[in-house]
Amino acid sequence: MRVTINDIAKAANVSPSTVSRALADSPRISKATKRKIFKIMEEMNYYPNVIARSLARKSTNIIGVLVMGTTEKAFQHPFFPEILRGVASVAYKNEYKILISSVTDMDEQRKIVNDLTQSGITEGLLILSSGVNDPTIPYLKEIQFPFVIVGRPDNENEVNWVDNDNVSIGYQMTRHLIEVGCTDIAFLGVDKKFMVTLDRLKGYKMALKENNIPLNEDLIVEGKFVDDTGYDLMKKLLDHGIVPSGVIACDDLLAFGAIKCLNEKGLRVPEDVAVAGFNNVPLSSYFTPPLTSVDINAFSLGAKGFELLLNSIKSEVKSFNRAIIPFQLIVRESTMKKGS
């Protein structure tokens, strides 16, 4: 049978309220009494109810982390474990725990956010995606609940957020493909509900314009963030009789699928079609051919996101902060055309 506070109080010959105050490190309880109570707790193998204690002192040391995508798909993607590793590293140092929820769409996100904020379990929220016109943000601002967005939000001057410069990422990747001789460059996986893909598309368009390459809307293939496959998106393009000289996929996993589709159609990468992705997942350097990608430093995104959230929770002065994490373009064989 589980040992209770009443059992500890009886063994220590004190009241249950005295035990509770000792657990809360109340100055009203003497050090000698605290030592006596803690010694008995250890002897009786007592573990206090952490949630109950946290709610009593109005501090749970728990933050909620929201991951976009179905549970099956979201946690299969290497990006999320890496960003969560960054979150957990800083949370551990600050004696915080994380509560993770996956959400499939904005409506479900709104419901889960409501549950997490009203239950009193979490002190703040870290949202690992930035949606266009996200209804969650006005709600969190209205109730003045601490939160940080990983991703540039459309109302970037009104919230705390951390991200890469995704416009520059899209621009530099497109410029790289132009430099290796690509002119008709496809862009796979744009989801108009998410700022990250829109920002990368903006950079893509900037690079084309700068190099006097006309924008061909037929080369832009929309997809569903996290849950779509690059194979299907590439097949959609090829089925319309379009064979680009270069492909930029909004994610490395999409790029892997695109390469598989191209290979099945008898097209060689990079000789016939150069292919690149984003996120630099671990498999990128081992894939055939090794994939050109952008290392967005997901660990630092998570770590900095938690730092901003902790500051928002602890600071009495409320202000909006942002952080831009550096990225690195990593060129590998998938875009190394002959003569490039």
C-alpha cells in the first residue's frame, strides 16, 4: 500500500500540515523538524505527489510542447527528436519537465492548448510550428499565458519566437542550383498553412528573379506539411510531362521520395535532375546519392526556444523577443552535375 502524508505525520508525531510545509520548505518549520520528517520519508520509501505539490505552490515546472502532424508521422521525422533534444537539454538544467502532444490541425491544436492552459499543469507552451492565421496565438495572448513559437509567425512583432532565416535558406538553395546549371527548378511541398514553407518559397522566387529566370507556377507543387510523401509530389509533376533540371524539396524526407520516383522513371540524380532538401537529417549523408541539404541546427532551435519561454515565465517585465539561429548549406553529390 502506498505511504501517505498521514503515515509520515503519524511516524514523526507531527500534523499532516507540518509534513506538507516541510515538503514546501516553509520557513515556519524548523530545520531539525524537517530533517526528522525527511529521514522518516526515506525510511518509509515515501514519494510525494509532485502534481499536487506543484499546484499548491502554483508552480509545476512543466512546459507543454506541441508537435504538428499525426503521432505516427511526426515522431518518425528526425527533425522533431532533435529539436526535442535541444528543449530537454535546457529543461533538465533548469529542473523542468516537458509534456508532449501531437496535433493534426489547427482546430485540434486549439483544443489541446485550451486543455493545457486551463488545467494548471503547464507553466508555458512551446509550439513547434508556425501556422498562418493561427487562432491559438490570439487566445494565448488574451489569457496572458507564456508561450514561444518555433517558426516565424505572421504576427512576428507580437509574440516570442525562434527560427532560421527561411527566406535566405530558400534563396541560397535556389541560387546554388542555378550555379550548377539548373534553370527550370521545381519546388516541392509548399503548404500555404505554414510560414516555414512560404518563407522558403519566397526565397526561391527571389533567386529566380535575381537571375532573370521566369517563374513557372507549374513547377511549384503544393503538399501537406509533415504528412505528404516526396514520391507522390514528384510523380504528380512527372505525370504532367514536366521533367525539371533541378528539384528543391521542402524537407529531406520529401527529397528522398522524389529521388526514388525519379529513379523509377529512369532519370539519374544528379546527371539528369539535381535534387536538394532541407533539415540535413542524419540519413542525408548516407543516402544514394548523398543529399545536398541545409542544416538548420534543430538542437539550437529547441534549446533557444526553451530559453525564451523560461524567460517569459520568470520575468516580471513582459516583452517580445525573437532569436534567429544560423544555418549551413551543405553541398553533396545530389546536386553535383558534371562541370559544376
